[in-house]
Amino acid sequence: MKIGLDIMGGDYAPAEPIKGVQSYFEQVPDSSVHLFLIGDANAAAPYLSLLDSYHHRFTFVEASEVIGMHEHPTKALKEKPNSSIAVGFGMLHKSKIDAFISAGNTGAMMVGAMYTVKAIEGILRPTIATPIPRTDGKYNFLLDSGINADCKPEHLVQFAEMGSLYAQYVLGVEKPRVGLLNLGEEEGKGNLLCQATYPLLKAVPDINFVGNVEGRDVFFSKADVLICEGFVGNVMLKMAESIYDIFKTQKGFNDPFLDNFNFEKHGGTPILGINSPVIISHGIAHAYAFRNMIDAAAGIVSTGLIDIFKEHFKQPVA
């Protein structure tokens, strides 16, 4: 299995990505994963000695340019073909790697995913999905969590299908329950989008739709997959992140439930619905996040999730 890692992405690159690789190699000694570290050799040189004992487990790929966090995504990808993000997507497109991960410019990652890797045939809109901690120690899976601010009912139905397949095959949830995030439990509640989406979800035979779930249900075990448009999802995600920041960072609370809000524990967020696995992370990611991103990418590749999506959304022959 070949996984590409952008070592120039993030506020603390290339030190933290390389330390994350070191941690992964130390903790997963017998892995079949071979990493392709994509970045500027001169910038990486002071840290590559950390990997001297693992030289057979990675290949360094030179990428002399870096896309900054505040650069225009489309313009930067066109003007910086030798950037770590552009090189990574080029390798993914040519099947030189099986997955690509980065904590770099999120917009550039999304543009690369949409226009280089492209959406799987039959999928209307790719989505990003984020784990939300539950009080029972498990997680709900929220999607869309930010890239599709405005949606149609058919988009939410596909989000439900993708989220359900991900929960089943990657997270190991048997018959994952799908809930529509809404402002009331009863059918017919909510805005026009929710009202139109509810009967469509009821009619899909291969998802376990349990109806509407409210904001107060998000951290509990009422559903495994929570569906909403990206505007609502991103507000929900940022609120969850603020809970961690307030109580853990600012007030110093220690609690296992609270610890599960730390995004670095999960590494990054998968882009679902494209032809190859891509995982993005916060720009403030440290080594722990990069180590876990590698695990997440390996999990998607090893389960064959992309092929499962392709088969599920395959268009019928006319």
C-alpha cells in the first residue's frame, strides 16, 4: 500500500509531519504501508535524520514549491505545478500512490480532489465527514461538515448513503443508523430542505433511516450517521471544537469524553465520493494528527471503500 504525505502542509511543517511519520513507524513496525514523503528537500533536511532507521519504509519525492494557507486555491495549483499538493495529486491521478493526505491549504486540496481525482460516476457532490464524540465513548459521523453549504434533497440522500457505507466498512458499525439533523423529531418538521429530504430517505431500502434527530441528540447514541447541508454541519463542527477549547484548553478540565473532541485523535477528515482516498487536516496539526492520518488513509484503502462506492452508485445500463 502506497500513501502520499504532503510534508509541507500545515503551520508546523515539515517538522511535525516528519515526526508523525516517525511515530507511525515506531508504533506500527510491521505495516505494509510505504510512505511517499512529498516536499522540499532543503526544508526537510534537518528532520529527515529522525527516519534514518526506517529508510526502507519511505521514498522522498521532491516538490520545490509550497502553496501557502491564504493563497487562492485554483490560481496556486495552476501557478505552482511543483508544489507538494500539486505533485501529490499528480501521483494520485497516475496511480503512483493509493491515497494522499495533507494539512495544507484546504481549498487547494478540495480543488485538486474535484478536478484531478474527480467525483465517482453517479455521485452528484463529494462530501466531507467528521466524527462527533458520543457520551458512550463511540462516535457519530457528521456529513456534510463544510464543503456543500447549499444542498438539494438528492444530495443529502447520497450523503446518507456514503456515510452509511463508510460507517459500515471502515468503522465497522453494523447496520449504521442514519438520522436527518432537524429542529424537531416529527416528520414534516424543519425547513423546506428537511421536509423534502425526509420522505426520500424513508424510501431508500439500503440505509437504516431512523428519522429526524435534534441538536440535543448529536452527542448521544440516537444515530450513527448525521446528515445535513454543509452550512449547518460546519456550524455544528465548530461548536463541538469550541467545547474542547473552552473546557480542556482554557479551563483545564480532564475527562475521557472531552479528550475525544481533540481532532488530532482522528487525524483528518476524508473527502468521500471521489475516485481515490484523500484526507485533509487542520493547518495546526501536530505529529499526533499526522500519525493518525496515515492510519485513517490505510483503513480506507484496505477496506476497498472506493470500489464499494463505485459499485453502489453505478449507473444502470440503458
